[in-house]
Amino acid sequence: MRDPAEVLGLTPEEDDYRPPPPRRWSQPLASPLVVVLVALGALAVGYAVTAGTLAGREVARVQDERRDELVALITARQERLDGLEAQADALRGRVASAEDAAAAPGLRSAVTRSEQGAGLTALRGPGVVVTFDDATTCRAEQPQDCRILDVDLQLAVNTLFAEGAEAVAINGERLIATSAIRGAGLSVLVNYRVLAPPYELAAVGDPESLEAGFRSSRIGQDFIVWQDAYGLGYEVQRADDLALPAFTGSVRLRSAVVADDSEAVIR
């Protein structure tokens, strides 16, 4: 039996009742050129980062090697200096013994006085101790503002002598007319010896005069300000008895020669 709808010519087209196909997930169109450019950009960034990392590691390695070389060089020079100073001390002892045996008492006394004035003999007496130290926590924009510099010690030593100090030593290094105070990285060289903070300046002289004069000096007043602003260590103390060692370095003059009284000219 035929379908009445078919008899009446009402048969639907097959596509009228067919369900539509499921929709596909829409994706943004990607041009092959864009994909290639993105890939190349990622490779370039990766190469730059890798190259920068390798370069930084190489610089750090070279710096470490140079630092180790400098430390080894300083250590070797310090050991050689210690050995030479030991030899010099032994020779001074032999010379002193020979002078005592050969010289007249009056001549020996004159030599002793000259050596004392030149810093070649140990001295003791009352005085002051001025102590400088680096800041424990840096509160300055420039790191060097938080460290004790060679110029600070130079000014302090000059001030002590100007205020009447008869002898000065820094961390046990006796200062004489030819002594040099120079910067060496984070440390200071005194008589070509590496010193580290804190720096103690021991000065033999009248304690009251030295203390008052140093506190009122320009460098003393500056350090009061720097102590508060940058956290630098600064202290001045009187001492009843200070023992300063003799200068043990070379006293040979390379350019100066002894002049006769008639040749001496005061300018």
C-alpha cells in the first residue's frame, strides 16, 4: 500500500529532513609566512639569550682567573718582602754590634738619636689611637663612600704630625719621611704592605694636645659627619703607653744626595 502523501505528490525531498552536518571548530587562519617569521624570531631570541649567557660566563671566568693571579702575586711579593725584612733585621743587628765595638761612646749616642728621629728604632710613650673602619652597612649611593680610603689615612697622618705627634704607625707599620700610603682595591698599602680595616693610627705625643687638635681638625670634623651619614667607624682615644715598632723597610735614597752646608739653599 502506497503512502497517501506519495499519492498526493507531497513526498518531501530527501534533503529536507536530513540533519545538518556538525559544525567544525573554527580556527584562525595561519599564513605559512607568519609561521616562518614567528619561528625565526623565536630562534633569534633563543640565540641571543644563549650568546649573552655564554659571554657573561666567559667574562666571569676571566675575572676569577685574574683575581686569583693577583692574589697569588700579592702573596708571593709579601712573602719575599718578609724574607728581605728578616735579612735586613739581621744585618742591622750585625752593624749595630760592629758600631758599638768600634765607635766612641759619644758617636754612638749621636747615631742613636739620629735613628730615633728617622724612625729606625722602636719608641714608646703616651699618645692617642685614632681608629677608622669601613661601614658595616652601606647607606651611600657610591660604594667607595662606605670605605676608608688611602686619602683618609694620608690626611689623618698629616694632621697628627701637624698637631705634634713624634711618631706614628698604622696597624703596626711605622711611618717615616719616605713612607707611601696608597690604595690597593678594597685595601690600603702602607710601606708596600697590604693592610685591611680597621685601621689604627697610633701616635706618640702629648695625649691631650693630640686628641683636642685632631678632633677639631678638618678631617676630624668631616669624619663626625661621615660617621652619621655613611656609617663609617671613627674613634679617638687617649693612651697612657703606646709601643711603636721601628721602620724595617729600605731607607736608601735614589735621587737625593748629602749636600755640604755651603751648598744648602733655602727657597
